[in-house]
Amino acid sequence: MDAFFAAVEQAAKPSLRGKPVIVGGLGGRGVVSTASYEARRFGVHSAMPMAQARRLCPNAAFLSGRFEAYRQNSEIVMGLLRQLSPLVQPLSLDEAFVDLEAGPYGPALAEADHATGERLVTALGEDLRADIERRTGLTGSVGAAGSKLMAKIASERAKPDGLVLIEPGQERAVLGPMPVRALPGIGPATEQVLRRAGLNTVAELAEAGEAELVQLLGRAHGAGIFQMSIGLDDRPVVPDQDAKSVSVEDTFEVDLADRDRVLREVEALAARCVRRLRAAGRSGRTVVLKVRRFDFSTLTRSETLRGPTDDETVIVGTARRLAEQVDITGGVRLLGVGVAQLADYTQEDLFAQALREEAAEHAEEAEAEAVEEEAPEAAVRRWHPGQDVEHAEFGPGWVQGSGVGRVTVRFETPWSGPGRVRTFAVDDPALEPSRALPLRRPEGSSDG
DNA sequence: TCTGGGGTCCTAGGACCC
DNA sequence: TCTGGGGTCCTAGGACCC
């Protein structure tokens, strides 16, 4: 999907269409998650500190994310992919591999000659893109090729709103001139190592040979990069696997200096982590504490238990013990708690499992409530820019901003024209948080 | 300008075992 | 007396991806 989070916001909020939109953490230490193409023209991109994005593009709409809406639309798109093949491997909410040969068009693809096969793949890709547009109003890009590596590279070339097919046999010709950074698995550190060895393009990697790359990058990485450099990639498309770890972390607006405060935060994080673990119906054996200090240095401490557990007391206690052992001199910027070595629940009966699945559906609300419990006196509602709301008189809208006891709301929906703005007291009882609306008007609905 | 949150995979050393 | 070889598990750190 193209600029997925920002595109969902523009589709949901007519007044933002054609304007720079930046989705990400809005606090002092936030980073950009997604910038719309309009914002990218100002130099804003993913992972950039939000403070820098504000300087580059001060007139953009700055929104915190609405994951409910992103998940809704992701599910629609993933459903369309599954019509093409049961072998769908999502990489994130907005990206997936599809093995076309394993699906209903597989036999036709196998029989087709070169030219016919390409026409069929192109038609399937364009039909898919049209279906995505019809069902969500969003644009996606398709990369088609004979391997995951080349399909990924093709999809990057296709963005935004396009389709690129790389013909079998053309792999090395396409890859050769590209910078090494274009290969998945080569990040800033590996790029530096290769640059110091005089290797700047993929063709140079291929020429260097496997032995030299293993020498530079280690056994597994070197061998993998060499295979890719000569256009070989036989990794299969594997449908969604179970998670191998669950973790929760928080960066604080101001570094924590106080030991007791650190311990309290660790306990709260561990409790949140356990809620997510239980909601997923899993238990784990290894508890991991993560600490990022004032200077951004990061350490982890872990303890492996004798058997897997989802017991809050055990996991919170373990995390706390680990936290008691770390030096917090200078202050703590981030704390995290994770559980790894996950196991499925098998000793439980079906009744208990059904209860838990029901609990899982309410896990997010439970987490939100738990957060509120931490500050009962602060009954003042928090309004986030971008958040969906409903007003008793004016109907559905979204929070444009809030401050000094006021909240500004724009009243518009995905299927209305650009809406008007009104301002309310933050505790106005007529104003309530609401669910994300679908981007396409539901069948049979008529208002608007 | 000052760096999120959720993950995966790999490496390396030490303990331990046969 | 002067110290094998291989495997697994645990811990810590780091690179990378979206």
C-alpha cells in the first residue's frame, strides 16, 4: 500500500486530501511513522524525528495513529490477496507476499508460454489494484517476479500506484547497477562495511564473490547477500506464523532518575505485556528487560524460567528483579518488558480457552482502562489529533487539536465533502470518542 | 535535528554434558 | 599432567525491517 497510514487518514478526512499529512508520535520524542507524498516533497520521511518534520513542513496535519482503522483496511486488502492464493505472507499491515503458483491461477501460469504468462500476471495485478481501490479507496502497488527478492524490488519501483513486472532472466541486469543498500538486509552498518571494502553496487558484490562477503559480513549474512547479488532467492512464501516473542516498551517524555519510579514503570509494562500475552493465548519462558539510558545506550537483561508461564505475578516479579540489578545513573529514557520462548497453551480445556478468546477481544479496552486507573484524579479526557469522535448534535468528526481546556473538531466523514470546524470544552458531555468509520460507505446506508 | 514501537535473525562466549 | 570434539542452552548485544 502507498503511504498507507497517511493515505487512510486522507481517505477518512476529506479536508486533508491533497495536503501534507504526517502520522507518528506527537510527543517531544516522537518519530514519523508515515508521511503522505505531499509531505515527502518537503523532505519528510519515515523514522525522522517529529521535531525535524515540523520544521520542514510546519503546515502539515500532524496525527497520532488510528490502528483500528489501519487494521480494518489491512484486512480488506489481505482478503483480496487470499483470493489470489492461499499462500499469503503478510510482512506488516500494508505489505504481503503472494505465491500465485499456489493459487487458482497456478495451473494457467504453469501452462502459459512466456508472453502469455506475463500478460496473465499483469492482468491479475491490475485487477487486484482496481479491487483495492474499489473496496478501500486506497492505492496499492504491485511487484511481480520470480522470487520474493525481485518482487520486493519490483514493488518499490512500482510505487506509488503502479505495477512493475521483472521478467525471469532479467534479475542480474536489474540488480547490477543498484546501490548495495537496495538489497533487503543491507542497512547503514553493512553499507559502511561494504563501502570501506570498495563495494558500492550489487554488481560489485557479485564480482567480489561469496568468500569475500562471508569474510566481511559473517557466515549467514555474507552467504545470503551473495546469493541475492547474483539474483538467486529460493525462500518460499510462508503464511503467517505464530509470534516468537511479545514485548511492550515506552519512551518517557523526560528521563526517569528515580529508582522507585523506574520499578513502578517496569511493573506496569510487565502487566501490559502479560495482558497481550494472555490475549494471544500464549505463555513464555524467558522474561526480558530493556533499558535505554539517557545517552541512548541500550542494554537488555533476561531470565529464563523453568517452564512457560502467563502468570502476572511471576512475570512482573521477574521483570522487577531484573530492573533492581541495573545501573540507572544519569537517567533512563526507555523501559521495555518482553516475553520470549513462547509456548502455546495446551494444558487448558476448551471452556477455559473459549473464555480467554472472548477476553482477547476486549484486551485493548482493558488496556486503555488500566491506563486510566493509573491517574484516577485526572478524569479529564485526553483528545489525540486525528482521533474519531461523535457529537450528539453535529455527528461524526475527528479531533483537529486540543489545549487550554478546549478541543477542536472537524465534522466530516469518509463519504462527505470537507467539513466545518467547531470548538468545545474538553469535558463537553455531548462529545464522545467513537469507532473508526469504514472508508467506503456501508451498503444500504443513506445519510450524508 | 536528536533519534518510536513491535518484531526477527545472527553471533559469540560460557556452562554443561557426553 | 597440560588440557578433544561436538552439541545444546543461556545470556547479551547488534543489525535490520516495517
